[in-house]
Amino acid sequence: MDHQKVAQDVLEAVGKDNIIAATHCATRLRLVLQDDTKVDEKKLDENDDIKGTFKANGQYQIIIGAGDVNDVYKYLIEETDIEGVSKDQLKKEIQEKKSKKQNVIIKFITVLSDIFVPIIPALVAGGLLMALNNVLTAEGLFNAKSLVSLYPNIKGFADFVNVLAAAPFSFLPVLIGFSAVKRFGGNPYLGAAMGMVMVSSSLVNGYSVASSVADGSMTYWNIFGFHVAQAGYQGTVFPILVVSYILAQLEKKFHKWLPAALDFTFTPMLTIIITGILTFTFVGPIMRVFGDSLTNFLVWMYNTTGPVGTGVLGLFYSPIVITGLHQSFPPIETALLADIAKTGGSFLFPIAAMANIGQGAATLAVFFTSKDQKQKNLALSGGISALLGITEPAIFGVNLKLRYPFFCAMIASGIASIFTGLFNVLSVSQGPAGIIGFICIKASVVPQFLLCSLIAFAISFVLTFIYARKHNQQKEN
């Protein structure tokens, strides 16, 4: 790929003066444009190196591909007058434009996305390491006994992996505190510090709070006559989100109220102490109850609706992805995995994997039935990518444009997800939601997960293939 030429083609198609801001993710250029209608989409579609375009959440997104997008973005920035704009300023421009067109729900989901996307690498690393630990210690995966039992000399390595895997989830408030306070306009290091306070070793471990309260072993501070529980928040999500918002707002207020001579010294101290008091007396306990209630509700819903519920969610998962509403799932799934002793794991990951495999299979069926060379190229690369868990090239580059592959994949995902509910397939970690997602699945149901994956692939591929052949024959006649 000639990255510089692709960047120039993009600029010619969208208009150099039409760009307000630009950034990129793993596979896509994300542009904030003054007027989306001025884009020459035909020129972009005709470029063999561009795998698709779509509009979402106030952004015009151009699918380039992993690795290549970095170099195309670099040349694009060099050719425009936004070269000196920082990433934070770019995000601000994107958020400001999005906020003008979004309703309250979409704004909330966007905020969650902005908070969780930066910390996903840490969660994925911890999740995959958790999956590796699962492979090493689970009984019945390869043999009646675990690998650690069969080969005792690897026990030390397994214990080491477990420490690495547990850290991102045990200290989750630190990660979220940094990212959330930054998103809310405060000092992210104060957010990280508040997260550290909430998981301090001086507190009763968050996983033991309920049992400590029940057996009377919970310790309390006496603060001005009030008894405040010394409860930690390891593995929690919702308390730190609200605490981060409060901290950021307090910090900004103190920056305005205090004179410059006092601001640097006293703003951080006052922000932390007031936020800390609110956290342990009011905000933390309430949000802990909210988070536990939400988790209990999801577990109850899963246990009650079973295959019906998973089938419905599987049917509509891909449309949810298009709207961006799936960005609200990370805190929910993180909460399910953080309390895995109670939940047993996450039912969301297997469903997401079925949807992604279905979209990938449909795209590959297009590859085998299409006579258009560019479409075949897009379908092959997009299909493989979707099977590995990245669906944007497949969905936006091929399936949505043709429509029928997208709907065939939806049907396949719904049917396969019914079986994930029947077999009680749950994940025990986060990772790639695709054909290799079995490494994240509870060991006892890995065969069932693979069977569901085969169902999703086969139904989606066959339905798309049959419809495509019939559709192509009708066009020829």
C-alpha cells in the first residue's frame, strides 16, 4: 500500500478544508467534518486500499486496516493544517460535535466508550493471561486432571501468571480513575490516586465486604461521630465512575476559587479529602449496592430467560454494534468477571463471538459468490478479520452495503446464541470475541462453545451463499 497516496486520495475525497479534526483507532481513520455531504464517496469506494466507509457518532470513518492506518494518518496530518493539534484537542472537537447531535443516552454511552476504550488493552492482557491460567489449572480440559497436576514443575509459572492476570481486575478502580477523570476534564493522576485509596491494603478487601458485614468483622472509622466502614472497592466499576466525576468537578471548582498562590498546593489536597469523605460515606456504598443489584439482575435474567434471552441478544447484537450501544457493555461484562465467584462468568462474550463469527462467515460467502474483484478482496480480508473478532471491515465494508449478508449473519447469531444459553456457555476472561475465543471460555464448556461457533458459521455461510447465488442468477436473467 502506498500510504501517502491513500492519504492524498482521502483528502481529495473529503476536502482538506472540510476537516475539523482527525484521529484514528486500530483500523479506521476517524474524521470530524464540517459537512459530511461534501464527501466524494464514489472516489473512496473505487480506491482498492480503502475497505469501506461509514458515519457513526458524529464521525466520518474510513476503514484502512490494522497497521496501515497509522501511516496513512501520519501522511494525512502532514498534508493538513491540523498538524499541531494534540490528541486531547482532537477528542474534544469530536466530543463537541457529537454532543450537538446526540441524545442523553447516546452521550452517556459515548462517555463510557471514551473511558473504557483506553484501558481495554490492560483488561485484554489480564483477560488472556486469565485464560492461560485457566488452561493450566482447569480440570477436564485436556485430561481428567489439570496440566498443573500432571506436570507439577509448571505450578510456579501458573501462580505467576495468575498474579499477572488478577492485577488489572483487582486494581480496576486505579485504571478507571485515571481514564475517567481525564475524560471529565480533571487531573488523571488525582483520579489514579483516588483509585489507589479505594483499593488500599488498609481496607477490608472488596471481595470480602459482604461477608465481613455479615459476620461482624467489618472495621470502622470514627469520623466526627460518624462510623464509616473501611470497605475496599477491588474489582468494582460503578463506584469509581461516579467518584471520578465528582473529583473532576471539585478540582475544576477549586482551580476557579483559589488564588494562583494557593491553587497548586491546596487544590489536590482539598479535592482528595472531600472526594474521599464522599466516597466512603455516601457515594461508594450506594454505587456498590447499584453495581451488585445490576449484576444480580443480569445473572437472574440469564438464569430465568436462558436460551430465549441469549437468542434475542444474539439476534440483535450486530445492529447494537452499528449504533454504538455495545460500548455500554464493557462495564457490565467487567463487573460480571470481577465477581466471577458469584456470576460464574460472562454470557455476553460468547454471544459477541457468535455475532462476529456469523458476520465473518457471511462475508466469506460473499467472497465465494461475488464476481467483483474489489468486493472479493474486501470480503476475504474482512471475513478473516471478523472471525478473529474485528468486524468493522466486514460489516461496514461488505455486509451492510449488500444488506442480505448482514441479515443472514443476524439469523445465524441468534440461533447459535440460543445454544450458548442451552449449554450455559460462559467466559471467564476477556479476549478476542471470535473463533479463537475458546481460550476465554470456562474449560468445562469449551467443546460446546466450539459447537456453537460451528453452528453460527455454517448457518450464516450457507444462507448467504444460497441467497447470493439466487440473487446473482436473477440479475443475469
